[in-house]
Amino acid sequence: MMNEDLLTDDDNRDAYDSLTISIEAKANRLNLLIAVCDDASFRDEIIAEYEAELQPEIRCYRVTLARDEPSLTAAISQLVRSEEYLQQNQPAVITVTGAEQLHFLKLGKERSEQEVFFGYLQWTREALRAFPFAIVLWVTNQILVELIKKAPDFWSWRNGVFRFVSRRKNTVAGRDLEAIRFAFRDNEISGFDDDNDYLLPIEDLQGFIQNLEQRGVKDVNLATLYFSLGDIYRKRLDRGECQDYKKEQELGIEYLSKAVELQKELGLERDLATSLNNLALLYDYQGRYSEVEPLYQKSLELRRLLLGEEHPAVAASLNNLALLYESQGRYSEAEPLYQKSLELRQRLLGEEHPDVATSFNNLAALYYYQGKYSEAEPLYQKSLELRQRLLGEEHPDVAASLNNLAVLYKSQGRYSEAKPLYLQALSLKRRLLGEEHPDVAASLNNLATLYESQGKYSEAEPLYQQALSLMRRLLGDKHPDVAASLNNLATLYKSQGKYSEAEPLYLQALDICEQTLGINHPNTITVRDNLAFLSDRLASEK
């Protein structure tokens, strides 16, 4: 029986059904099948699913291509020699992975790992006749494009191609490499296509930079490469494209930090201002607020010095610094910065610009946190309308606006207006960002608060638990958002009289808040008050 949660997308379900039917149709003769997926963890789930479905009628085996000698024939031959069942030519499917790890760039070698792989593939047709099994070769979209060009003989033998779509991927789009096209002028990437979403494996870009470091290069080009790779990781986090949220967050910080140091050394102040700003954004994602402020301040100082007051980059810096102050509960410091940023953006960019919509949204959020609901609502509405008009309905910023307006309505007790917005925001975020994203966790949490406010505790609890689990997995155990999730779940238990379950959660939340936000932050005070109230109730019951 298929796991219904695995293949929620109709196209992916169709691809899965077609793949399993193709395996079953020719499991006792040579049957070359090519499966395409850019998300290794999703791929592994699909493999496990079809193996469970096919067995025991069709035995399932797996092999991984050797990186130093990526020969499909050699990998399968070695497996067959070790398995008596396969030597008897019984029905079987052999799943082949490892192609996704092969480098596209040469990285100092005579031929790239992918070129070696394609070379073997092109001359494997006759050798593969010895394997009367279904063979599922898993590749990425980037490898598929190259395979068609460089191993046409193998390609002509395929019995089917099955594409599985995922937000997460291991490649960089052509448009994100535009700033570093100069690095590939030796034509390793021919036909540089800005519209190609799968142009280069991201690990190849890492390897390319490491080669330059090993050669002792320290110049403007390396600084640009550091910044570009760091910022590519940041964008992947925002878009839901990353395969490991915490790991890619750390890699983004690593390469932006390297950019900052080299730009300082080379006196590249304009580039340095941007690197400082973007590094601060990643620290902010991690809740490392004390490290964020000096970076934003320095970036703003440099931008004012180099670009003047009347520049969109200055407006962006003012907005980001205000966001930080808001996160720290420093509302009186945040408001004038938000207002200044909004005025600049309206004057420099015009009213019809996404950045103006962002300023409306952020100023509205500040008013919301201060309880100024009547001032927040029209700004949230304007932001939502602008974003829908400028970005279209299918955009993460539209989902954020829907969520924020729902939060406001819920706080005002307008539950019937809040619920459809919460559900729409959650659906959009899942579709646009994937399940493994902090914004999805935030939406689950917010929907749970609505159900809790309506007394629907049995509906709220699993959502709170899902949100907490996601937050911990993506952000780590010591993040302010994890503290908020712990506090919310504890409050639900408290409302149900489950005091012994609520207390340890409040204690964990308070510890995180005090460590990351300080003892006087509004969130810390809220958790402390909640714990004090609970302690009084527990004492009165003794």
C-alpha cells in the first residue's frame, strides 16, 4: 500500500505509477529506466516505496556508482557476482544511485567525473545485454541534459524516463551565476543559459573555489566568488531549494564571512557593505541577534558614505536594522527606521514596487506587536494588494501577507475571517517552499493558536507538535522561534489543566529566551509570567 503522504503531487504520483508498472513489465529482461530527481532524500523515499511494493515478487537491489570509476556496467557486474539469485536470471530490479555526486566541472583534472561517467555509458550497450533485469538509473536534471548530449547511444536504449519534481535541488540556476560568468570563460559551461534552473551542481562551485584557494589566489575574483556562493545559499534557504537547511545556513555564513574578510583586505568597500548586510541576514535567521546589529550598522554606515542618503540600498539597510530592533522588542527604535525606509522607497522606487509592499508589511507588524491594530490593518491590506498585483498569487511574500493579516484578525477575535487566510497561507507555503521550511512551521503554529483560541484543543495540539518538531530540526534547539513554540504548546497544556506537562516546556522556553533575547525582552517576560502563573496554580493545588 502506497504511503499517501509521499506523493501528494499528481505529476509525481503519475511518474511513480508509470515507473512501477515499467519495472513489473520487464523484470526478467534488460529494461533500462531513467528516473530524474534533484532531491536525494525525496528520491530515497521513492526508492524505498517502490521496493516495498514490488517485493517479494520482484527482488530489489541497490548499487552506488564509484566516484573514482563511475562505470554502470562495472557496478552491476560486481553486484551480480556477489548475488546467486541474480546469476539465476530471476526477476529483479537494480536501483543505481551516485550519479548525483559526480562533478560536472573538471576541477583541475583532464576530464570531469561526469565526462568519465558518460564515456562509460556510451559504450555499455552490448555489455548490458548480460543483465536481464530492470535497471533504474537515478540522475538529476542537470545530468539528464548532459547524458542526452554525451551518451546518445545509451539514451536510445531507454525504456522510459520518469521525472519527479521537488523544490529542493542540488544545482544552481544560470541566473544565479550571472555575476561569476567570468570564472568559466574557458568554456567548461558552454551555452550559458540564464533560464536553465539546473546549470551547475552547487558542490562543483565549492570545488572550484577550493581549487583557487589551494593555488593561493587572493583577488577580487575570489572575493566575488565567495560572496556569490554565500548568497546562493541564502537564496536557497529563502526559496525552499536547500537540501539540508541547517547545513546550508552554515555554508552561507562560511562563504559570506570569507567574502567579508577578503573584501576588507582588498579595500572593496561597496562590495563589503552588501556582504555585511547579507551575512547579518543569515545570523538573524539563526536568532544570533547580538552578532547581527554591528554588521547591519557597519553596512548602513558604508552605504551612506559610498552611495549617499538617497539610495535604495540605504533604504534596505534601514529596513533590516528596524527588523532587528523589532525582533529584540526595541519598538521605539524600530519605528523611525521603518518610516524612513518607507519614505525613501516610495520616493526612489515609486508606489508600485515590491520593496514598498515589504515596508508596508513590516511597519504593520510593528504596530501589531504594540497592540495598535487599527493602524496595522490598512497597512497589511495595502501590502497584500500590492504583492498580489506585482508578484502574482503564487508567491511566498503573498503567503506571508495572508498569514500576517490572519494573525491580526485572530488577535481581534475575528476567527471566521482569520481561518481561510491561515489555510490559504499554509497551502501556498507548502506548495512554494516545501514541507521542510521554517515558514511552514510558523504557519502550522499560527493555525494552532487559532484552534486553541476557539477551544479546539484536539485540533491545536498536533499542529503545535508538528511546528515544534520542524523548528527544532531546521533551526536547532536554542532558537527564539523554538522557545515560542514551546511556550505555545505549554500554554495549550495549561489551558487543559495539564500542568505537569506544561511546566517543563515553559522552563525550556524561558531558558532559551533568556539566553538568546535577554531577560527584558517582551517574549521572555511573557514566558516568565506564564510560568509564574502556572507555579501559583500548582502551589494552590498542593
